[in-house]
Amino acid sequence: MAKLSMTVNIRKVPKNPDLFEFTITTPLLRSQFRLPRAIVNNLRIAIERVLVSK
């Protein structure tokens, strides 16, 4: 499998504590999007399930 260079940054949006900004950067693409706290929590739960599953 080829190694992929990727950077993921997450920050709270100023003046709105229930909104998070995600920036994903690769050598060929940069994507930026905002997600509400409820979606971020669902994403966290989904990632944890995959990480602890056998």
C-alpha cells in the first residue's frame, strides 16, 4: 500500500462553540468544511467503533 501524506486540522469556530472547522490537506487537494457538534460526536463514535473492533 502506498503511503499517503495527509494533514488533518480541527478547530472550534470563533464565536460559535457548537461548530467545528475541519481542514484536510494532501499534496494535490485541500478541503475545508464545518460540522456541528452533534455530527462531530457521531463521527467520533464511529471512529472509536472501528478502532476497537476485531
